[in-house]
Amino acid sequence: MDQTSTIATHKIKHKIKHKIKHKINYKQNIIELSKNWRFWVKLLIGFLPILSMIIFSSFQVARILWFRANHVFPDFWVAKYNTTLAELESWSVFQCVFQVYFRNIFLYTSYSTIIFSAFFLNSAFNTNHEGNGKYDNSYFGLWTIVIMGFTIFFYNLSLFITKDYQTWAWNHWMSMFLQHSLVPIAGVIYFLLFYQHKATFIYNRRKMLSWWGYAGAAIIGYYVIFTILGYIFKASHAWKLFPDMSYSGYFPYDFMEFTNPDATYTAGALPMGAQTFLIYFAFILIMSGLYFGFYFAIIKRVKYQNNIIKNPSQKK
């Protein structure tokens, strides 16, 4: 056998050994994960909201098709908005299905759910190195729970004000518990109290303000982008993607259509420009309160843990 063949054979054997070793390590990692309670908690926290989105949307598709076929105005649409039963009846089956799934994916609540679930699912499979991943670390997690905390706060506040829950079907209750309250709150609690933050997570003014900006950009940016898109769709008389969420049907939330006087929350007492400014100002205040509250809660926990390591006798 010549030297070239020997080298080629050696390389093949090395690759085979590497693959076998990789498979063994993978199996060992799975076994270790399955024995770790953190893995199962994060897996459930990440999986249940996505499952809820799928079930909720599928049921809404069945309902919208039933209303269309029976010539009945959908009971989960808003009668005061401009989209009519005649418009629904003019849609094809494909358009009805697409509208429901598009609407349920691109609302802010769904946007935050996808980010939240992605973080916890990724962290679940990185449990053996929790807190040390590219996207599984304290700052990325903080960014995630601020985005979700914004949903938890405003979603439940709006329910308290509008009392929409009085007309809910079962899938709305499922969505509320799995996407907007119980499971997300469990995720926030896990991250603040049980997540393995690095001992080096200490106060850093530059990083703190940078990630505050990232959180603000993720939240306010959503509303800015979909406001611009809404006006583009409206100006071009495009097909309505949010018929049950705003007067014109082009915006995910009615307050985003700030040139429409019907979207007032003050019965006209405030000009629409002033109302829009106050809404976004409130958004920034709430987002900032969540961010800095969570940030300093993590700092305090890490400092406590570091003190325990240095002085075990302080542990109660």
C-alpha cells in the first residue's frame, strides 16, 4: 500500500472514530438532560405557548370557515370595525385560512411568545451549560423576559378594562393561561430565581443601557414597523389581515391607526396625536420599569450567591 493510500485510510478511520465519539457524547448528553429537572421545566415553559398558538389558530380557522359558510358575522370580530360579513363571504377558503394564521403569528403577543419560547427551548437543550450559550445567557434572557413581561402586563390590564373574557370560547382561555399569564409568569420566575446566572454578572452601566436600548427597540420597533405597513396596506387598498383588531383592518391594534378619530380612547377629549404620544410614552415607562426591575433583581441575586460562596456560614 503506498503512502497516499495509507494517509487516506487513516483519515477515514479518524472520521469514523470522531462520528462514533460524537454519537456517544450526544447520547450521554441526552441521558444527563433527562435526569435534570431544569431541562423539563424549561422544555414545558418553551413548548406549551407554541402548542397553544397552533391549537388556537387551528380552532379559529374552523370557526371562521363555519361563519363564512353559514353567512353569520363572526362572534369574535368587532361589530364597530369596518370589515363586514360581505367581505368575509367574498374571501376564498385559502384567504380565510391565511388570514387567521397571519393574524395570529404577527400580533405583538405572538411575536413575544415566539421569542420567549425560542429562548426557553434553546436553554432547555443547553441546560448542562446554562447561562453560557450564545443565546442562552443572562443578558439575552433579560431581553426576552422584558419583551414577554410587556405582554403579560398590557394583555391582562386590557382584559381588566375591556372584560372581553366574558364572551370567550375555550381556546381563548387556553391561550390566556399558556401564552399570556400562567406559563410566561412561570418562565419569568424561573429566570429570576433559578436560572444559573454567571458570577460575573455585575453592574455595568454601558451594558445595562445597551440592553435597555435593545429591549426598547424590540418592543417599540414592532409597533413602528406595523404602523408603517398598516398605512401602506391601507393606501393601496390591500386585503385586510387584521379585520378583528382595528377599524380599517390593516393594523394589529386600533390605536396604531392614529389618523382615525374613531380609534380614540378618550371620546375625543384628546387629539389623536396627543393620545398616540401618551400611549408610546407609557410603553417606554413600563418597558423601562420591567427592564431595570429585572436587571437589579438579577444583580442582587448574583451578589447574594457570590457572598454565599465566599462565606458559606451566611446561608440561612
